[in-house]
Amino acid sequence: MGVPIPGVADWRPFEAYARQYFSELWQLDLQERRTDVGGLVPWKFDLVSPDGRVVGDAKWLKNTAVPAAKWQAIAEYVWLLQKLDAERVFMVFGQDAEVAERYLKRVRPLTPPVEFYFLDGAGHRLI
């Protein structure tokens, strides 16, 4: 658990907060947009630059004793992001960094080039 984000209690406001935060940080207009995965399959991601060179997705997940279903959701997005022709691909997690940390402890060698961030009321950090 991190520092609470004022006004953020579930995934929708977290997505909006992450969109605004990373848009300002990277000086981009990140929006929810569709982009073609592998040049073939249209897919909607939460944080996409107008030119599609930066693509990310926001996840609001709480850690559980056996997070297998959450890890499957993360793995799906890692795989999709890896198939994009983008300069930067990333996932940003809110609520509980431990979900992503535990996932990465097991499979980090399989995740490049996807960047993982945790975002809370104190800012962001690379996981």
C-alpha cells in the first residue's frame, strides 16, 4: 500500500489520475485509444499518445494470498504490449505495488520491453 491519492478509491479515477500524471510527466496527450496489436488486432489501451509511440495500461489491483487471476491479467497485457510497434510500452499500478512486485519476481526476464510503475499520492516509482 502506498500514499493515498485524494479522490481515488477505485480503478476509474485511478486511470484518469494516471493519464493526467504521465501526460504531464512525459509532455504527451495520453488518452484511452485503440491501436493495432501486431499490426492486425485493434485493442484499446488506457494511456496512448496521439502517434501511438507511447502505449500503456493502468491497473488498480489489491494483493491477495494467491493472486493467480491477477497475474493472468497482467500477463495478458504484457503480451499485448510486447506486440506493439511503439517506442515505450508500460503498465502503471495503483492501490498495491505488491501485486506487480510478486509477479515480476517470478517472470521479470519475460517482460521486456514493458516498463512497470507504481503510482500513488507521493508520485511514481519504477518497479
